[in-house]
Amino acid sequence: MKRKSKFWLLLSISLAFAFLAHFFFLKELSNGRYMVGPNDGLAQMLPFKHFLYQQYTSGEWFYSHEFGLGSGTFAQLAYYFSTNMVFLVTVFFVWLMELLSIIGSPDILFWAQAGVFVSVFRMTLILMITTAVFRYFKLGFLPSLAGAMIYASSVMYYRHASFWEFFADAYLWIPLLVLGIEKIIREKQPMWFILALSLTLLTNFYFGYMSCLFVAIYVLLRWIIRFNEDKASIFEQVKLYIPAVVLSFAIGAISFIPAVYGFLNNYRPPFEDPIELLDIGDNILFTSRTFIIPALFISFLFIPTLFRHKTFRYFAVLSLLFVVMHYIPLAASVFNGFSAPQNRFEYMGSFAIGGAIAVALSKLAELPRKQMMLSALLTAILFSIVYGYDRWQDLSPLDYRDALVVLPIMLFAFIWVSWKRPIYGIGLLTISVAATQLLVSYHYQDKHLSQAGNLTNSNKEYIEEIYQPPEQTELIHSVLDQDEDPLARLEWVVGGRSGSNNTGMVQDFPSISSYSSVLNQHLLFFYYEDLEIDMKRESVSRYSGFGDRANLYSLLGGKYILFPKDEEIHAPYGFEPFEENEHYVVYRNENMLPFARTTSTVYSEEQLNDLPAITREHAMLDGVVLENPQSTTEISGSAENLIRDVDIEAVGGTYEDGVLTITDDRGGLDLHVPSAEAEGNGDFYLSFHLLNQSESARLFRLDVNDFTTDRKSRESIYRTGINDLTIRVPKEETLSIRMREGSYEIDEFSLYSENFTTLNQAVESANDHNIEVNINGSKMDFSVENATDTEYLTIPVPYEKGWTVKVNGETRSIEKANYSFMAVSLDNGENQIKFSYLPPFFRESAIATIAGLLLTSGWYFWRRKRTR
């Protein structure tokens, strides 16, 4: 068959198989349900795709003020989609369809509907690439295709494509990396390896790291198990690997370096829990969520003759190595960057299993019939024992449908006895592989994803009526369209405390919240430690709101809050009803400070280190807090701690030596404040240390009067580790702390009164009339007439490497101001200030990429000339 005909045949089969493999989700799509997880899928994957599509098609690649409080998108979303090859191709075709008026402007619903079709396209590519790579091992077309089906439709693919879509793209790079390695070993040709590794590093730095671990394992094992076709010695391979790896990292630098910097500039509490030596509770023959071993592979392992073939021996050993690592949490931790164990690497094992099956099918004619019959029997016995034991022990929710995975065993027994020519056996076995993978896929998608994974919740009704309802979006945009502020922010999170912190991306408004695995650490520390802002939900990788603290709303652009009318409304000081519809009302902050402020009052972070959060807020209102100023203003005084006059009483339990034991269903502490202190308008800032003494206790709710927040279990890998809280509540004579039954360490109380005198003075003396502001994505221009010898301009834009500033054409250093934002020194008289942003080390990275491409091209032509 001609090469072109084989290509079209492979494309047709791959596309047909991919569509059949997604039959369950295509059927669900017709019923208004989507291949999207209800948690991170809706909260991150769809918002990020929708947001980046808008960014890229509008010409803004690097920064957005609507990514939370503002953030670089190229670096901090590189973990997700900003440099993802599959997504970029998708963006191009969607943009083309929009340009040709085939579709309207894509919204969240569009990206939810498109998910299954993107997955079909991706799986088709994986099948074609993997089949071609197995063919390079001199295997037949049908065996190579069968092995590719095992890999492309392994259960982890659907799990990743549904919950964390960008994870599924990692399936594309493993076969290409294997081809690159084999090209070096067999032909001493490094170019395929450079291409594969460069694409991996460009696409996703995290999976680039995991892929490098796979490359190391694959290469080391290939040095132990060598094939007859190998031409390069180990020393010759090393001489090719070293420059190839260096050139690959150089080519990938334009994406890889900013992404790695963004990751390193993130903050996530270190994982300090003990990691078990073994975890053998997962049934990889029937019910594993990440790694199901095909019965066909088990059958081939029981055939001694196959192990005479080095290629099969290699893939079998590699497969078993990944099977063993599946049960070793430390291996999962290593692949997850030495953090919490996460089983995300098993797709590599599925590739190895696919390779072993492809080799075995190619050697089918050489296998003794007795060994094959015995193998079928042993495999059937093994599966029956595991099935029976699992049902007896009730280790996992097995049912009769799980037994479908033994179908290939019956087909083997029949084929081994009845075939007359090997080609029939290979053909029937390939069909059985396809049929079994499709059955297992459908069952997994239904039982583990749709039912257990709650994918049924990701439906058209939810997105249209709850996630992006017109009644919310119309009110929000009606309010913001009337506003002339350069960046008026609105607080609203769909779903309350446990809702989506990326609601602003979904509903297209500047928000005060964000949820991403990579965030600006300065902002996180601003919330965790510097100001101790409670986000009404403890969790890493996110921030939300300002803890109802009026000073922070006024300082950082928090102008509006959306409230549902069917809930009790507790608006911060200074917020008044502004606009409403039937079910929602927007409150507006009447004490807004200008976006850009100038000041000569300078405090240092060191001055405020031992002072309470309320004093730090006042310092930010009075002037600016810098990290290392040359000179500082003396602090006039700190807020008075009222706790010594407060009586603390246990309710529904006992409180002794800082330990609260609650025996009722719900109890806690009542703090009785002297009536003289509780009189008048204003707020209390109540600070205390809180830790659930039970390490296994689940998430619990904490109430302080009308303020409600959630605290993670101590076993949760998503806990922040921040146990010093500051809660703002309106002034009352009794402050009631309530939690459920349990034992809690709660002490180190302090109480401060806020009457908003400082805020009111700051609003009255605001000097916005001297400052012209122009904000355009990654560029900001300010015009300041400095007639009073003020020293600094401050803006509520997060401090982040990548920003540069020029004052009257002169490059200035940017100061980290108010713990997490930016300031720049001013000249006397007129100041033309221009801020601009590029991803961290972008110029250096671009130079490295260009140099890498040039050096790779030069090396290629030099090698080609030398070979001739």
C-alpha cells in the first residue's frame, strides 16, 4: 500500500475510533451536558480558555487587569493554556470561524460545547502519532494501531480531558520523545528529539518536567536492554543528548523561562505530611481512576516465548516499572515536583503497555499454542480472583459491568484455537482491542466521570441560569458602563463562599478574586500575612474579596459589590445601594480613593512589623508603605488593643488554657465588650489564632457574628497553613465565635476598634484632580503636576517582575508599595509616567529561542554535510 493511502487509512480509522471513544460524551452533548468537570473544569478550564481567547484575539498577549487584581497572563497561565499548542490551534480555528461569521462571539457555553470535539481531534492526533512511532519499531500496521488504541484511550486520558483539559495534551509528547530517543540510539540523529522536547517545553513547563523524568527512565533502561538495531554506543548517545537537551531548552526558553519564573514567584505552603511507603488500595484491573491494565497485556506477560524478543522485554519491564510506581506515593510526589503525591504520570505506563501489546501482536505467529492457552487460563483465573476478592472485601464499588474488561480473554481463547493464518489472529485481536477499549471507555465515562465525578452537573441549564445568568451580567455591565473610573472593580463570586473565584473572567468584569495554581506570591502574602484578610473560604491558589474591610475596598479599587436579595446583606462601611433588578442589588462604595495617588508620607514595612493589621491599613491610607525606603515618617501611634477589657465566656462547652472543647452540636466563645467601646458606628477587628486539634476532622464552618468563613481539614492538601485570623464585624457588645462540636486551639486574642476617621480624612484630601490616567492592558500612562514636592505616585496594580517605568523619559526603579502594589518616585514639576509590561526575562528568553533555532539549524546542516 502506498504511503499516502496508508496515511488516509490511518486518519480515517483514528478519527472513527476517536469519535466512538467519545460516544458517551457526544450523546451527553445532545442532552445539554458537557465533557467538563463541575469543579476545576468550570472554575478554571472554561474561564481561562474564554479569557485567553478574548485576550489573544484583541492583541493583548501578556497582561490583564481583569485577571484577579491584575496579573501577567503569559507567565502565570502557562501552566494552563497561554502557550498550549492544542489551545493555540483551537484559538486560530475558532477565530477563523468567528471571522467568517460561521459562529458568533464565543462564550463560556461555546467552550463547554467545544470540549468534546477538541478531545476527539486530540485523540485522533495521538492515535496517528503513536501508531507511526510503533511502526518505527518495525511492527505491523495493525499491531501498531492496537497499541496506539491502548494508549490513546487509557482511562487517565478521559479523566484529564474532563477535569484538567490541558493535562491530556501530555499524551501527544511521550510518543514523539520516544521517537526522538530511538532516532539517536538507532540512527545517531538528534533532530527528532530536539523537536519533541522543544514542543514539550514550549507547551507546558510542568509536563516538560514530567517528560524529562520519563526520558531519563526510558534512556537508562535502554542502556540496560539494548536492541540489535542500536548503532550508537552509550558514549555516543551522551554526546548527542547533551547538546540536544541544551538546544531544546534554548528553543523552548521563550515560553519555559517566564513560566518557570511565574511558578517560582508563586506561593504554596510546602507539603509536610508524611508520605507512605506503599499505597496498595487501588484496583488496577477493574476500578482504578487513573490506570487500568488491559487483560491482553496480562495474557502476554504469561507467555515466556515473548521475552526472548528484546523489544517486548523492554516494554514489558518499562510497563511493570510504572505499575510498581503507581503504588509508591513517593514516586507520585517526585513526578509532582516533590509536592503532595498526585498520580498524574500513569499515562506513561499506558504508553509502555501499548508498546508491549504492539510487539506481542507482531510476534503472534511465533507463539506456541500451548503457552497461549495456558496464558488465557491464568489470566482468567487472576481476573476472577481479583474480582471476587474485591467484591468480598468491598474495596471499591464493583458491579457486573466491570467484568467487561475480561472480554479479550474469551476472544483470545477463541482466536488461539480457531485461527488458520496469523493475519486472521492479528486482525481479530486488533478488533477485540478496539471493542474492549471502547467498552471500558464508555463504562468509565459513565460510572467514574458522569456519576462519581458529577459531570452531569456541568450542563447547559447550570451555565445559563447559575454560572452566567443574564440577570446578573446585565446588571453588572449596566453599573460598570456608567462608571468613568479607569478600573472600577466589582466583587461577586457565583456560588457564594465555595463558588468560582474566576467569575469576573466568566462574566467579563474587573473583579477582586482569582483562582489559579500559579499566582503572584506578593498578593498571596498580602492576604495571608501582611493584612490577614479572611477570604471567607480557606484554600490555596486563590484570593477573594477584602474580608468586608472598607479601608481596603477604598484603597484598591473595590467600588461595587453585588448581593442576592434573597440573602441577608451585610455591606461594608460606606457602601450604599446603587442599582438593582428583581433578584440582585449592587452597592456602591461612597468613599472611593483615586486610582493614582501621590504622597510624601512614607513608612517602611519594618516599622509596621509588630503592629496590627488595622494600623497597617491606616498607614496605607495616610501615605505609602515601602519595603526599603531611604527615609521614613514617624508613626504617630498604633490602634489600642481592647482585649484586656473583654470578658470571654464558653458557650456549649469549656474553655481552658487556650483550648476550646465544644460538646454541643454548635458552640464556641462569647466575647463581651464594654458598652462604651461598642457604642457608635464602626467596626471591630477581632484577631486570634485558631487550629482544629483533630488532624482528621473535616472542613468546618466558623461564624463570628454575621461573618462566615470555612476552614480546611488539617489533612487537606489545599489548606493554607495560615491559622492567625483577623475578622471584621460591625461593632456590637457581644462577639460570638461559633463552630461545630470538637476541640480547638484558640488563643492570642486582640481586638481593635475602627471608626473610619483615617479613611474619611484620606477621602477628603484626595488629590485625583492633578493626575491624568490612561490604562491600556500592559501599558499605563499618568500625567502628574507635582507642585507640592510629593515624593511618590502609588497605584493599586500588583507588583510583579516584568513591569518597567519611565518618568519623563528616564527609566526608574519600581518600588514594592503597600506590601503588594507599585509606586514610583516623582520629579518636581510635570511628570509624564509610562508603565509597560513584558513577561519576566522575555527579551532574554526570545534571544535564547532565536539562538537555539539558529544553532539547531546550523548543527543540522553541518551534520548533513558531514554525512554526505
